[in-house]
Amino acid sequence: FSLGEDSVSGRREIFGINVFKVREVTATPFITKTPNMPAGVEGLISLRGHVIPVLSLGRTLNLSPKDGPLGGTMMVTEYSKRTMGFLVDSVDRIVRVEWDRVRTPDNVSGTGGYITAITELDNGVLVSILDVETILANTFGESSIGSIPPISGGHDYNVFYVDDSAVARRKIAEVLDNL
């Protein structure tokens, strides 16, 4: 998907997220403004009987002017037991990328830790992969794990877990530590 526009080249920045976190893509519906929302949250929408917050990714990533137009497309995402709408300028397509073409960004500053990886498409365009869990945690705060009873029985367990999000890895570690 694309966000913002480079003032020199006029080219939009290209981003991606894990497709398994996307529930649907739709035109931006009417957004009800609500007071005291975190920065970047444009308001709330009602989507098939559920009220969900809508966040402007361009504003969150400082890629669109604070008073400029909002994204014309909304990606509805589901992850970390939350449904969220992300406003973007446009959604291009789903691209399957081999893992050997996905790289950890080196020395990327000023992104707030939102970029978890970089990949290059066949046409040479660089795509920044966003860590949507970090965006969610920085916007709304991290949810608490709650009470988890420890595993009893004196057995040793080996657990291997992998996730592209530092926030998700931290939450998994909290759960395992409690167990």
C-alpha cells in the first residue's frame, strides 16, 4: 500500500504488512470524530455492528500533513485480539515475497520502531514492512497479560517462538515467564 508523497519526486512511499493481519480493504467510510483520542486516531466507525477505531497511518508515520486529506482507502486489520482500521492512500496488491528477500533495516532512525523489515520488489521498488503491533502499542498502550497459573508437574519445556513484531515477542515472553 502507499502513503504520503515525496515533495521532490512526487512518488508515494510503499509499505506492506503481514497479509494474515488484514481482514479486508474498503473505501474509507464516514468517520465519527471523538474527543480525547490518541494522536493519529481519526475517530470511530461502525462496521457490521462493531465499533472500531480508525488510525491514519500517514499521520502516524509523519507522511501526510496534519491538516491534509485522509487516506482514501481503509485496511481493516485483526491482530492481538483487536480490530482496527488503518487509513492509507491506496492498496496496490498482495505480493508473495520469499524470506531470503526480506531484510532487517540497518540504522533506520526516526521511524519510531515501526519498520520491522525491508524488501525489494522485482521492479526495484523498496517496500518497508510495518510492525502493526508496535503502532498499536504506541497509540493505545500495551495490554496487560493478566493472571496465568504456572505449569506444574516439574517438567522442563522447550519453546521456540518467532514473530516479526518486537511487541508480540515481548508479550509472548511475558506469558511464557508467567507459565
